[in-house]
Amino acid sequence: MPQSPQGPGERRLGGRPARRRAPYAGAAATCAGLLVAVAALAGCGAPDGADPDWTKAKASQSPPPKPVWDRSPTSIAAVGDSITRGFDACGVLSDCPEVSWATGTDDGVRSLAARLLGKTGVANRSWNYARSGASVAELPAQLTKVAAHKPDLVTVMMGANDACKDEAELMTPVAEFRASFEESMRRLRADSPKTQVYVASVPDLKRLWSEGRDNPLGRQIWKLGICASMLGDSQDMGAAAQERRATVRARVVAYNKVLKDVCAKDERCRYDGGAVFDFRFTGDQLSTWDWFHPSRNGQGKLAEIAYRNVVAAESPA
């Protein structure tokens, strides 16, 4: 049988030709090059034993972002209805803006503006565009007036008059309430994009009814037509009257959900988490003229709630 030719360095193992060894030297050189490249990339970080100043310099290149919510505004505007105008807090059937929870100057109330800006700031850097009797449909126009001042913060308390109607069937539909509030925010953002918005929840009107219904003077004044959807026939505890009051309260709850949801979509907006709605007003916090609107004491409580939420590190839940 003819023998296979053997090349140099080749030998048989068990009758078969031995395989040639691969040229490992080239592969080793390639691997070494990759290791050097990886090491070079690793060198972009701080080497062991490096100067601590290196880490400080690196950190200084990326400062932490400034929080969007400014807890120390230097100018404040207010929009809303009779509550923000201090209606019936000083005299019968009249506004008393000096005791307003938002922008008032009364030392006993210590309004939000007074707490944040001081007396001089309230006089020169605060504006109150709320109107007694206003409903949410008026809110876009009020915020348009506010935007002209470019305030750091605007407070919103609106919705009680949308629920306070002659009859429960006349209350503002929730969809309309939402549309008006969304339009208000769009206008404000177009005209004053950096203005922060603090939104107070609508008070629990049923709570106000339950607190004032035992006062003889309050009952007589309520007969004049104040918030008849809730306060009308205040002593009637029949099924129809109970259902009517429950319907009004449910509508207020729905309004507050709208305020919360729309506000949550804006990084410069804070809803109070339902704090005003949850506050248990007593006779001391209600006007002795109508047993429905906040008194000076009540205005002060609203100011406390607002201040606590505006300066808080985190938005209320």
C-alpha cells in the first residue's frame, strides 16, 4: 500500500497523520490588543487611589435638577368666588377682601400672601380677582387677568356656586366643569407658563348644612335662597330632601376629582389633596351673618391649610 507523504515535522500517531498546530501566536496578539483597549476604556473612570477632587469635579458637571415647585413665591394672585372675597365675614351681604384666606391683610387671619410675602409684599405683589357669585365658567377670564401680572403663584378656589343652585337639577354638569377648568389652565399656560397654581378643593356643603341648621338665625337667612340646592328646607329630614342633599354632595365630590385630575397633568400645579373638603368647619368658623360662608376664624383655617400645602416638600396625596 502506498504511503502518504509526510511533510516536515509531521509524524504518524496510531497510523494516522498528526494534525498541524494552529498558529496561536497571532490570536494571542489579537487578544492582547483587545485587553489593552478594554483597559484603556476602563481608564475613563477614576483610577484606584486617584485624587478625591476628581470625583468632586465630575459631580459638579451634573448639578441636581431644581425642583419645579417653588415653595417661596414672591408674588401671589387669587381667583375664585365669594369665599376668596371674604363675603359675609365682616358684615352682612358684603365682601371683605381684607380677611381673604388668600390675599387678605387682616392680622388675625394671616392670609397665605401675608405668611409668604409679609405686609409689604401683600400690598405690592398680590392681586385678588375672585368675584362673589362666580362659577367655574368665569374662571378662564379671571385667570386671563391674573396672567397679565405673571405672578409666581395663583390660588384657585372655585366650584361651590356650581353646586349651589336653586334646584339640584341646575348644578353645572361635571363635563362642563372639566371643560372650563381645562380651558382655564390652557389660557394660563399660554399667557404665563411659569406661574404655579394652588388648587383648593370645594368645601363639603353638606357639612356646612349640618353645622348651621341648628342655628335659628341661620335657618331664617337660608330661606332667602342661599345655596337652596343644599340649604333649602333645612329642617326637612324626609327621603326626598335627604336624597337631594346627597346628590349635591356627590356633585361636589365629582368636581374635586376633576380639579385633582386636571391639576395632576401640570407639573406646576398642586391640588390640596381634599384638605378643604375634609375640614370639619364648626360654628366658630362660620359667618354669624349667614352660617354658611367662612368667618374670620374660618378664613384663617383656610389660610393655614393653604400655607401648609404650598410650602410642603411634596404635593399632597
